[in-house]
Amino acid sequence: MIPRGKSNPSLASKPNTLSSFKTWIQGIGFTFIIALLGYELAKVPGLNRIGQLACAIIIAVIYRQIWGYPEKIRSGIQFSSKRLLRLAIILFGLKLNMDVVIHQGLELLVHSAITITFSIVLTLLIAKWLNADFSLSLLLGIGTGICGAAAIAAVSPILKAKEEDTAIGAGIIALVGTLFAIFYTVLRPFIHLTNIQYGIWSGLGLHEIAHVALAAAPAGQDALAVGLLAKLGRVLLLVPLSFILMYWMKRTRKIGADTKVEFPLFLIGFIGMSLFGSYVIGEHVTIPKSIMNIVSNVTTYTLTMAMVGLGLNVNIKDLRTKALGPLIAMFITSILLSLLTFLTI
């Protein structure tokens, strides 16, 4: 029996719990709606070149500048930007066919390792020369070397990068990567490369899987297949790079002695899904192509929702002063990377 004048703590907590759950759902729904708007906006001629990811980030950034951050539903937005982000990376593992990369692309793995090292080191050197922000430059270097926004999203928790930097980096690389993919297609008729060589060049020189597909498809199915193979080699190297970054953070970064670098458990999921997609699906389990297409779309949409959450953290005032240097460094690196891969094919 409860004494008169006193309340039951368990009863008092129920409304608060229900209210928290509602705001959590509203926050997730908010990122879902903006992601949907980005999806629809990406259908507009011209904008279809940059894709739904970049469109959704742009909408989120504009919303933040006009109406501010929706604090009441912060918990749901943070869930999208953190938890859904990890889920998207795990599902992304299905796109990596390890069997194909290991058995048919060992030479391309060597090229991929050179590409990644070149991209990161050169971006940081140029950024240092420009006195540009180190954290954002590092994210852009990794994104340029591996697989664009997905790589940036994957390493951000390891590097303890600010959500704002992650969002800015993802937006920049999606836009710049699209411009380069279009430039590749325009340049193709004027360069002396076979279709296979052009596909390899696209896979080694462009930023994201979507960019490689966009550039290589006009050269035919063989060019597209070898281009995606070259790109998947770079994606595979995301795993060892992540462990290198963990070691680097522990040993050389200026962080407190008691600060721990959390093990990125989602990378285990990424590897697991890669193994499942490579050695189980098609060999032991038959999944209709329509279902796999749905999973692919869910992966992209989940990543888009996560990027919306990150985009809401972007302040344009900071962007003006912070992003210009890293953008210039990444753009120069992308040009030189394309030139290097072209000369070494």
C-alpha cells in the first residue's frame, strides 16, 4: 500500500517511458521521410546523376539551416545516424563477393592497396599544405581510396569523428564522385583504352560502387563486370584498414590514456554477410533475385536514413570555413588518382 501523499515511482515512470518511445519513433520517422524525399528528388533529371544519398543529405542540411535541429526527436535521429548506420554497413557486406575477388582479382587487390595508400597519403599531404582540417581530410582520403560514403561511415566510429564531419564528408564525396563518373563517360570515346581496360580504370579510379557502375556500363557488360571486380577489391581492404586505424588511434592519436577505441563489431557483421553472400547464397541457399534486389534497396535506404541524421548536424557556417581545404585536397587527389590509374593499366 502506498502512503498518502506519495506517488508510485513505477506508475510515474510509465508516461515518461511512453513519451520517450514516441519521440524515438518520431525521430526515426523523420529521417525516413527526408530519405523518401531524397529518393524522389533523385528522380529529377540532372539530380538523378548524384543519387538519393546526396539529395537526402542536401535536404537535411537545408532543413537544419532554416528550422534548426529538431531537438524534441533527437533520440530517434541519433538512432538512425548511429544504429541504422551500422546496420547499413553490415548489409553492405552482401555486395562484396569474396570468392570472385580472391580467386580472380589478386592482381587487382595489389592495385587496390596502392590506390588506397595513394589516396589517403596524398590527401593528407595536400591538406597539411593547405592547413586544412585533418579529421575531415582523413575521412575524404579514405572515402576516395575505398568506397566513398560507405567507407567514411564505416571508419567514423573508429576515428571518433564528429557526426558533422561524417555528414560533410559523405556529401562531398557523393557529389564529387558523381562529377568524375560523368567525366569518365564523356572522356571514354577520346581515350585509347579497350573496354576491359576502361572498366578497370573506372573500378580503380572512381569513388563509389554506384559511380563505377555509372561510368563502366556504357562500355558494355564485360567492362562493367571487371570494373566492379576492381572496385570490390578496394571494398575488401576496408576491413584490414579498419584494424590499422584502430591500432593507429591507440598508439599515435592524441587521446587520453584511459580512452578506449571501441572494437567495430559491425565489421564482424560485414564480414559475415560477405561470407554468407559469397559461399552460401547460390551454392546452398537459393534466394530469388527479386528478394536480393529488395535487400539491396533496403541497404541503400537505410544508409540514406543514417546520412539524414548526420546531415542534420551540419552547420553551414562551419562548412564554409572547415570544408573548403579538405574539398580542394580531395579533388586534387581524385584527379591525380585517375591519372595514375590510367597510366598504370
